[in-house]
Amino acid sequence: MTLYQKLQTAQSEEDVKDAYISALKLKKVTKGLIDIQTEEIWFEAKHKPTDVYTMFTQLLYYVCHAYHEGKNMKSLFLPPLLCVIDNEKAALMSTASITPIFSDKKIAWGKSASQVSRELIAQVSPYINDHFIVYRIAEDEAAFVQAVRDSIKNGGIVRTQITPNNLKPVFDRWVELIGAELGDLPNPADYALLFYADIMHDGKKSVISKDLDTRLIPNLDGKPAFSLRGKILELASEKGYREFWNIYHRPPAAEHRNYLLERRDQLIPLDERQFKGAYYTPLKVVEKAYGLLSETLGRNWQKNYIVWDMCCGVGNLETKHGNLRNVFMSTLDTDDINVMQTGGQFPAATRFQYDYLNDDIAADGTIDYTLTGKMPHELRTHIQAACTDKKKKILVLINPPYAEATSADTVSGKGKNKAGVGKTKVGEHMMAGYGKASNELFTQFLARIQKELPNAVVAVFSKLKYITAPNFEEFRQQWQPEFKGGFVVHSKSFDGLKGNFPIGFLIWDLSEKQPAQQEYALPAYTHRLENAGCKIFAAEKKDRMLNVWINRPRANPKTEAIPLKNCISIYTGVNPLTKWSDGALAYMVINSNDLQNSAKYTLLTSSVNGKGHGIYVTPDNLEKAAVVFAVRRVIKPTWLNDRDQFLQPHFGLEGRKEGRKEGRKEIIPKFRRNSPLIACCTCSFPAATSPRARPKTRWNGTAENGSSPTTSSLTTKRRWVSTADSNRTS
């Protein structure tokens, strides 16, 4: 987990301390009056967001005490660095920058650092103004961690360098903190000119000779300003300017300057609205994906990998890329290309119209680029080189369409098959052996990618069917690359998607083959990108599903029954089920085996359901039917458990002697192993409990007191997991 993720789940000040210690890899740490103390840096820590001036005043209480007396301290020597931290931010300061405070005898420090007064904070503030750097962990985590490590190594504060690897996010932050204070400019490209004028300045003079039509004025009546084509632009506020340059170092290193200047045309401020469309990926989600790619592929991945997004739309996945000359963007719709060209976006990238599921696919399933001639020669060269040399790196970065031929409504009779979905040349010629996955467009993309780019890394936004759904077992036998990492986010983050379910961003290495994993532990985020814990997704065999555990009596073709739509209405659709089973007591609809459908499609009726998708309840299967019905109804579906499957009990009803008690029968079926909770269902429905985290459980057959099993007789299995919804039965 990242530092930000750990801070979001911190329950105490100790949790906050431990999160920072781990992220910064601090050595020889002690805790005491000074919350975190090493030879190089001292910390003041708080659990909740706290004013920076208050925290530094409390820390300086101990610093000054150590300077003058050295009592109750691990060392009489002061560290070169001071830092204050809470669960949202951190601030870093050099001890040398505030040494004048040591000689101010007018400051009344008081008796306790934990009870600093407003008057004391007011006395200390002038000494620390403009000397500390504030990092918002949600946005600046990487910069903060690197700054602390570099500062410890060098014995003083080292600001973050501007390099080709971070050019685009640095520019976006500059626009947010400084560009916004200049107001709206008629030409958005002018922000890039002002940005370069600012970063290519050492505080006294410009370090470049090129005429950018603009220049920085370091001191205009005591404040920084800019000149753009002879017009003076003043900042509405200096706060953002100081905050930005407290974090970053200027000018960039000499070896990077020409490279950065060559990419000036790639820097255009992003208006998020222009990227919205069908299944638009929000920029915050893109940032999180890029962060994971940096962790997985290395900090230089944008330089080292050729990137191809073959369903780019209007390019939202490429908005954070800082080296667009390595990027190829293709899309089905010519209109998307026109939108990018009109808006001036991605001019350095190669953009072209291409129907990835139909173009250049021969009748025998081979790929022949001469069939359409659309594929750029440069990309063809990269593909051919990567197929024979694993050192030639290609990254496929995609958010493919999620359309499928059928849905729950289709199966239930409310919807219609989606005409044409799945009927592509990839579906016709490349999906042999993929089973029902051939109906899904996103799996068709993966099938062609695996054949065309066998050594590529694939980073894909998609539903999670392909790693968990029982109907995708055949797909998983064909798709077996090495899993590198991922996360899930609420579907509500994406405009145009209906329903509540997780969308995964998973990274796969096609060059390394391994059997499909049975479990994937993925960090989860809400639609606001708030931490929702860690969710385990698992693939189970069809023969372990709960819906095949119960026997299904056959209908008697000679016994007619009235088809029902629900408990009170008659079914009027086409081809209704109208037969009854001998000796049946009821009909139970149990359409699908996952939580997505359990609440909506679990019901008992006195006659047959016209759509089918159920079983006849008879005296022979009554007990199992009761278990299935109760289990499907007791768990509340959420966006995070949407695809969780119901599994069979650990023991059968026929041999449950240890589960008996006089006058009462209790049955504890095992729920799906990757559910946020393991459900315990009994005839008496014990009261629910709702801790934030619960152990996965398995019944051990007896309670501690030797009585029949209850919720208290469940024993811990393997590990703890966070729950997405605490209001569940446990």
C-alpha cells in the first residue's frame, strides 16, 4: 500500500507514525517526547489534520529545549531536518534556517509542548515563515518521499528536480498553483510559455537563450510577475507561487533543458470537460493508474516504453504522459481524431483511425497489415522488433468498451440481445477456445493483443469477469500472463456506466507465462478515490458453486401450471415455462450465482416462474432450498462484492450430526472465499455485528462450550480483510 492509502486507514497517531516510518524507510528510530527521532530528522506527528504552524511550534519546543539544556533527549546534537506530519500532509524544514529563534529570550515556551498557546504560535511564526515546504500527500507523496530521502542523504533540504519523467505532472501542478493566479489566457498554449519562462530561471537570470515571447520578472514591486509579448501579467496571490517553488528546484539540470524545451508543444492545460464522453476515465483515476505504472515498470517507463492505446477515444488515458513521441493512439471513430486535432491535444503523438477488432484480420485469423494499409510504418516496426526481442518494450494502455451480447436483463426477459456486439472478425477468427468470453468486446481486445504483441505489457481498465467469473474458466486457460499489480475503483467514477460494480486497472506481462492465479488482492477506491480497503477477488470452479449443490427435480410435461411474472402477476412474455413437477411445494427463482443478481432474482412463488431460471422445491430438496434461499437473501449486495460467488457448505446436510441440537437445526454454509465477509446463516438468524475488519472464517464443528455452532464458534482462517460495507451479517 502507498503512504496515502495507509494514512486513510490510520486509526491512531501511532498508525500515522508507523506509516511514515515505513514509507521513508527510516533507520535507528526512537519514539518518545519527540514523536519520531533519528539522527538526521525529528518529527512531530498528529492523527488528524492539524495546522502546520501549531505542529512546528510544538516540535520547536523540544528543539529549543535540546539546544539550551539537552535534557531528556536521546542526543545533545540537533538534526539537520525537522518535519511535521498528519494523515493528510507533511511539512519539511531545515534546522539551520530557524537558528535565530534560539537567541530570542522573549519567547515564553511554557511548561508543555502539548499545550502551546496562540500567543506562543504567534511568536514562533515569523521565524518559520517561508522556510518550510508543505506536501499534500494525496498529490505530492512521491515528491515528499524523494525529498526526505535526498535531504537525509545530503544533510539538508533537497527540492524535487524537474525532469523528463515528471514534466507533465509538474506542469499540471504549476497551472493549478501559479497559472490559476494569472487568470484565463485567450490562448491556452501561453501557459506553457509562462511555465518554461518560470522554470528556466535561476532567480536572477534566464538560463536559456531561446526567445519564448515571455520572461519572468522576479521582482515587480516586491512580487514575481511575467511579461508575455510585452504585456505584464501579475499574480493575484503569491501563496501558490511560494508553495510550488518550495517543492520544486529550478532551473532543471543542464542535461535535461533541451529535451524539456523540445516538448513544449505537448504542454496544454487540461479542461477535464473536453475529455468527457462514453465511459470517460476521470483524470484522477488516470493519475492513480500512472502512479501504479511507475511503481511496477519503473520511474522511466514513459521514456523506455512505446505506448499504444488502440481504443483511445479522445485521449484521456494519455493526458498525463510526458513523452508523447513514444505514444500511438488509434480509435474506431474518425470524429475522435478530429476532436483531438481541433483541440490541439497530443500533437506529438501518432494518431490514426483503426478498427482494432476488424482491420487487418485475414480469414485464417492471421494479422496482415497490408489489408488496410492503416497501420503506421513506425508502429509496425516497433511491433515486429518487440516480437523477437523482449528488450524492445511495448505497453498497451487501454480502457476498452465493456459491451457484451447479453446482460442480466437479457437473460431475465426484460432486455434484448445487443445487435452486432461480439460479431467482429476477432470474434469470428481468433476466439476459438475462449468459451463465453468471445461475446465480450474487451476480451476480444485482449485475445488479439496476446496474439499480435506476445511480449507486451498490458495495462487495462475493465470489469473483473475475466479473472473471477465461472463462465470465463475457458478464457483463463488461454489468458495466462504474469500478473504485476492493480487496483479497483467504483464504476460511478466513469461517466456513462450504469450499475454499481468494481472496475479494475490490472497490469499483465505477456512475455512471462504462469497459471492463472486463484486470488487477487487489490486496493479498492470509492468513486471519490477514497480508500476502501483491500478486496480479495478469487476464481472458483463451477462444481463448487452453491447453485449446483441442490438437486433439480424435472418437470412433468403433462402437468400444466400458470406462469408467473412475480408473486402477484401472470407472465405474458414469449415462450413461458408452463409445466409443474410432481410433488413440488413451490418454485424458487435463483437466477445466477453471484451477489449482483441475488437480491433481485431470488424469490419463492406458488407456481412456476414464466422466465424459468429456478428450481422446483420438493420435500426431497426442501432443506437445501431453505439454505440457498436464506443465504442469497441475507447478504446485502454492494459495488465491491458485485461479482462474489456463493459456494457450497463445508459439509453436507446428510452428515451434519455435529451441527444438530435438540429441537433446532443450524446450518453454516461457506460463502465465497473472496467475499468481504463470510456469512453465517442459521435458522434463527443471529444478530449482525459490524466491525470495520473481520477475519475470514471457517466453522470448526463445535463451539467452545461444546454446544451447537453459533457465530461465536467460527475460527479465524488465514488473514484479515477490510470490509466495504460494515452493515452485514457475520
